[in-house]
Amino acid sequence: MTEADAAARRARLDALTSWSADWRGLRVAVLGLGVTGFAVADTLTELGADVLVVAPSVDDDRARILEVIGAKLLRHPLDDVPAELVSFAPEIVVASPGFHPDHPVLEWAGAVGVAVWGDIELAWRVRDKVNAAEWILVTGTNGKTTTVQLAATFLAANGLRAAPCGNIGLPVLDAVRDPGGFDVLVVELSSYQLHHLPKTGPGALHPWASVCLNLADDHLDWHGSPEAYRTAKATVYENTKIACVYNRADEATMHMVEEADVEEGARAIGFGLDVPGPSDFGVVEGILCDRAFLDERHTAALEIITVAELEPHGLAAPHVVANILAASALARSYGVPVGVIHDALGAFRLDAHRIETVAETGGIRWIDDSKATNPHAAEASLRAFGRVVWIVGGMLKGVDADALVAAHAGRLRAAIVIGVDRTALAAAFRRHAPELPLFEVVTDDTETVMPEAVELAAAVAEPGDTVLLAPAAASMDQFADYADRGRRFHEAVRARLGGEADADSAPHGPTTEG
């Protein structure tokens, strides 16, 4: 490609900032045909682009639909760069979130000057199809989905058309193309999605408000280092227009805001479980308060709700309270009154598998927090309970769990280790809690993992204890996803307790862990 050709291509891509721009004939390769990849392919064919989907595995129904809408499909293991992809000569490669930055196809694209986008950049560029909704961005190692759901609930309760979307399950492209349109999109972003976002230029996001809830080592196998993971997360604050919400208890998030290039007038809004300062959200004598969005913030605060009111709804655990404060800050930045937030919390419930009570019998509580897929999430869960029989393990994703084990060994009655990374976890327990009763579930049979773990837990738990499934690890070594792991825990508890466990947990569809 000559320098003039490259300049012409860049100019064309720079002009693609609207649904009504000229996308016709644009050659785009889409990597992956999961929920996100399909939404990308569907969008681009509707725009008139020439689309080639390359995927190692393909759902038959999606493959048939691709044929109908006019996209081409190449089934390829993607362990190298397919010759068919090279001959297609794409102008853009859109990578689904799971593709590592050092994937052969992405490295090839970079080497030959092909632009690499993610689905979020594409969605931002075509966000005006129906009406250009404002975007509120949410990321963090843990608590993203709950915070997105809370913020969207608060906005909707104030009469706004709000859609929770992104990594929460609904692709942003589907929300953008919804014929009804939305006022606000509350977008959950994983570190994978943030990695591909540009900070400047026509593809850069300019959100209304943004938050990084917390930062702890996670997905190091994907990003390669803690520094790269932090850099990806920090992108959430770039170009924010109104409010950069950060966690006062997590200094890294504060520094992200300090370093971000934001729009003139954007405010830094802190949240935390301590007494809030001016421009903060926090807790005063058991009352969640807003000292940010009121004129008298130097001398007064607005009361949102009390911790006592949250308790009956299972929303009083410290990390959940923190999520409520963060979501309240996002909603208040959009003008939602505190009274609306208070009333909406009365009807809000956490999703299944998030510190969910399965049963309480004989003085023993059985808690499902299968969504705790990394040590940071498991730590928050452990802190919410007293004496614990801990069911832990799975795929550690390159993260060291030593510090977690050392910090919480004193509250444990016993530990029951499951999953492919049992050896590393068992060694951590032997180093930091050599006297602790330690059990390993050695079976690799998905059908028997949870029944064995529950049986072991029942044998050691005593009245006053909590049996806690908080794996601190991903689930895909033995289960379909964290929801499958949690459902099987429910079933095993009900079987062990003879039906005394709560059987009302609804089945959920496929979930992502990131």
C-alpha cells in the first residue's frame, strides 16, 4: 500500500462517525461469532459493509442468519492468519473481547496497517441511528454488573429511557439499534473492551459520567501485566463530560481520574463507606449520603437511604453499599432526585449468584457468591460474614491468591478446594493456615464437584457458621460459567438438606466473567 493509499484509507475511516456516513462496500473482518461478534456482523451488513466473519467455532443458527443477511463466514481455528483473510484485504478488523492483544491476527493487522476496532468503538460511531443517547460508563475489577443495574434502575425510575448494556449481556450495538431509542445507555465495560478503545480521534468515547469501582489484579493472563490491566481500566475516564466517579478507598482509581484528559467542567466525585467530604458520597451514622450534588455541600448532605433499610433486601453488605453509592453518584449526575433513588432501592434485588442466600437451617447459612470470580471479589464476600466454611477454586487466571488466604485464614472453620488450580490454592493454605482443616474435591466430573463439596462442608460446619461459595476464580474449567456453578451449588445444597434450601433461584443464560 502506498502512502497516498494509506492516507486515503485513514481519511475514510475518520469520516465514519455516524449511522448515515458512507459505510457501503467497506471491507470488515469480524473475529468471533459469539453474542458480540454477531451483533457487529449484523450491524455492519445493515450499514452496507462487505463483512467476513472468521471464527473457530460457530453456532449453526447464527451461521444460517449470516448467510441470510449477506455476510461471509470462514470457519478457521485462528491459530494463524488465514490465507482467505489476507486475500480479503480488510480495511478494519473488529475483534470480539476475548481475543488477546498478541493474537496472530491482531498482530498481522497492526503490521500491515489495518485498523483494529472493538464493538464499543463501532457502537459509539453509529450511536445516532435512532437518537444519540448519552453514555454512562462503568468498569472495575468487581461490582460492575450490580452498579450498572442500579444506575439504570435509578434513571428509569425518574422517567428516563435507560438501557443497561455492554459486558452485562446486551451488546451496546443492539441497544444503539433499538427502534424505540434510549435517553441514556449505562455501559458495563470489561478491561478487554477498554483495551481496544482509542483515547482521541473520531472513535474516542465522550461519556456523560464514568466510574472505575476498584482495581485489583485480574485477567493478567490476557493483559500480560498489572500495569497493562490498570492502563486499560483507566481509559474509562477519558473525555468524561460531567462526573468522574472514583473509590476513595482505592487510591488507584483516584490517580486514574487525576491523570485522565477530561472535558472542561467535569467533576471528580468520590464514594466510600466513610464520612463523605464535599463533592463525595459516603455513610454517616448508618445513612448513605450525597454531599456532591447540592449547593450547600460544604455544610450539609442529602440523605439517600439507611443501611437498616437495605438489610431486609440483602443489600447491606459493605461492597454492595459501595456499589449503591457509586450508582447513586452516576444517577445524581444526571439529575435523579435522592427520593427517587430511595424508592427504587426498595424494589431492587441482586442478581442470582451474588451473595445469594440458598438456605439457613440448623444455625448454618449457605451462601452462593459464585460471581466472585477473582480474589478481590472473594475478599469482599468473606468480609461480609463471620466464621466461614469456604468453598474456593477454579481457574485463577494468572492471579496469586496467597494474600487473600493469609488475610482471611483467621475467620475460617475449614476450606474446601475445587477446580483445576487446586494445587496452588492448597499450597497457599498450607503456608498460611497449616492447622486449618483442608479438603480437596479431586473429581473432574462436573456432575459430582458440587455434591462432594457440599457434603464436605456439611460435615464440618457448626451452628453460627456460613458455608460460602466464593471461588476467587473463573468457572470454565469445570462449569459452563459462574451461573452454572452457582446453580449446581443450589441443587447440591437442596439435595443435602432434603429440600430445605430455597428453590426460587431462577436459571440464567450464559454469562461473561470479566
